[in-house]
Amino acid sequence: MLQVLRSSWALLLGMLLLMLGNGLQGSLLGVRGGAEGFSAFQMSVVMSAYFLGFLFASRLTPAMIRRVGHVRVFAALGSFISAVIILYPAWPNPWVWAVGRVAIGFCFCGVYVTAESWLNNAASNENRGQALSLYMIVQTVGIIAAQGLLLIPDPSGFLLFVIPSVLVSIAFAPILLSISPTPAFETTKGMSLIQLYHTSPLGCVGMFLLGGVFAAQFGMSAVYGTEAGLTLPQISLFVSSFYVGAMLMQYPLGYLSDRMDRRRLVTIIAAVGGAAALAAVMVEDHFYVLLCAAFLIGGASNPLYSLLAAYTNDFLATEDMASASAGLLFINGLGAISGPLITGWVMQQVGPSGYFMLIAALMITLTFYALYRMTRRPAPAVETTGVMPPLSPTGSPIAMAVAQEYAIEQAEAAEEERDAAEEARDAAA
């Protein structure tokens, strides 16, 4: 871990500042939109637009990088992010904000692609898993810390929009001034969605449902807090709880995933997340119940993202893992785009409790679908399954590719160990 910090501290510091800016502007829009009188559905369109831009960028950024290079793409997109954030309070219109969110989503995805390429280039086979884990921790800590900035007075003014703009601008300095080599950028031909679905129906359906869950917690949690009448400190704690749960539960559940039938674990985790959401619907007037529900939902959804990717890998040859990652990301992106739209519509129909109703419906659907899939084919033997690499839904296609590369390396190492053990047994016989 120390070796990773020494070689990539500037990149990780820059990403921490970027996540501070991204986490703050997302929550701030939810609060400011309520102050401007925007409806829950209008805010859902604004929040959904981020994931639309993110999905476009995951397809277009590689071509941009190959054309003009990492540094130019990185600097140009970063400058655009700062400019758009400043424009939000100057033009408080939901449709203008939606266009800005498309641009912000596109730019942040492009920035993540570039930064994660550098991270992968700096990592070695021996520390790739540690680098990925540290990167995920930095992302999550940045989002959690950003919620504390909401407590700065006057969310109806310009100051809270200036802060994320400045943070994003500063974030590029340590990265661009300290990283000289630019990595070679290669893309992998994706697997068709039909082929991917036949390989792992649970992986595909689960990724789509989780896209909706994650988009609700990342894009609509502050909107829910505003609609529910929470104070700014309460909204800050509420949003943070999702990510604290995600960070604390990733590794214990990852440990379990390598030692039991992953479909069973998917069922248990999704059921816990669904039960937590239902509890929040029934007793939403108790703030500490909301905090516990957010903690459990975040602690379920983020590890499920990694778990479903690892489960899909269990049915793939190592040479197909990288190509499958693009399909999983695309499916998750479709769910993320639709999640806030449906959440906003439900909240407009039934009130703030519709937020947790939708999360409960998605999690319970995943629970029963995982149970159904357990009846369709036997589980792979635990000793033959690969590792569950740490992943975050906030990452770009490069983070998924790095995780798949790490999984491939671990799978190949395990296969070599099994072959060596068989040779030793044959020699002893």
C-alpha cells in the first residue's frame, strides 16, 4: 500500500479533490433545486442527465484520447467542469441545469478514464489490487467529505458553487505537474449484450437494477432530503451514510464472496437492502432510522456491484473477461439513467416516501431474481471462482478494465497453483 501511495500520491490527491467537487455539486443541486421551487420530477431529469453524459463519454472518450492525447483531454474537460458549475446559480432553470449535468457527466467520465489509465500504468501486477482498493477508498472518502461542505452557510448564494469549481480546478495541478509518462491507450472489443446475457442472466439483470439503485442514492438522495423537510446538517449526514456503508461493507462482503455461492450472497445482501428501504418507508419520521437505512442500502448496493461483476467472471474464460466489462457497464448505465427519472415520478405521485419505495422495489426484485436463477443451474465450485475485485459505480470503464485485469491475473495465478499441485501429486504417486 505504501508503495502505491509513493508512486501515485499526486493522482490520488487530485482524485480526492475531484470527488469533493463532484460530491458537493450533486448534493448542492438537490438542495438548491428545492429552494428554487423545482418539482421532484424536474430534479429527477436534472440528476438523470449526469448519467446520460457519463454513458456517452464512456464510448467517446477513448477516441478523443487517441486523437489528441491524455493531457489535452484531461485539461480541457477539467476546465469545462469548472465553468459549468459556476453557471448553475447564474441560470436557475431545470432544463438548463439538465444540459449542464449532461456536460458535467460527460466531462467527469472523461477525467476518470484519463486518471484511471495513469493509475493502471503506475501499478504493477503485484500491487494492482491494492491500487484499485486505495483508489476506491479515495473516491468514497471524497464524496463523504463533500457532504460536510454543505454546512457552509448560504446555500442559496454563489459561494457553495464557487467551492466545487475551485476544488476541481486545483485538482488538476498535482496530477499534471507530477505525472510525465502518458500510458498507451487500448480498447477492447465488447461482447454483444445477447451473448453476455446468455453467459450470466443474473449479472445483466442485477447490473441494470443496481444502476437504478445507485443513481437514486447518488443523484436523488439530496432531493429526497429537501422534499422530506430535512435540515442541511441532516441532509449532509443522510447522504454521507450511503457512502460510509459502502466503504465499510465492501471488504467483509468481498471476503464472504470468495467462500460461498455468490448467488446466495447476492440474495442475502439484496434482501437486507430491500428490508432497510421498506423500514424507511414505514418510519420515515425518525431521522436515525433513515440514517440506518441509508447505511444498509449503501452497504448493499456498492458491494453488489463488485459481486455481480465477479459472479459474471465465474462463467467466462479469462480472455473474455475484459470484453464483458464494457457490456456490464453499458447495462448499468442504462439503469442509472432511468433510475432518477422513475424515482422523481414516483416521488411526485406519492410524496418523498416514493424514494425508498423504488429502492425497495429494485432490491426485492433482485432478491427474487437471484433466487430464481439458483433453480436454473448449479453454482460453480467455490474453489474455482475468481476473486471479487473492489469496484465503485462512480468509476469509469477503465476502473472496470483494471479490475478485470486484476481478476485475470489472480485467476491465472490460481490455475498455475492448481497445476503445480497436481504435478506434485503425480510425482509423489
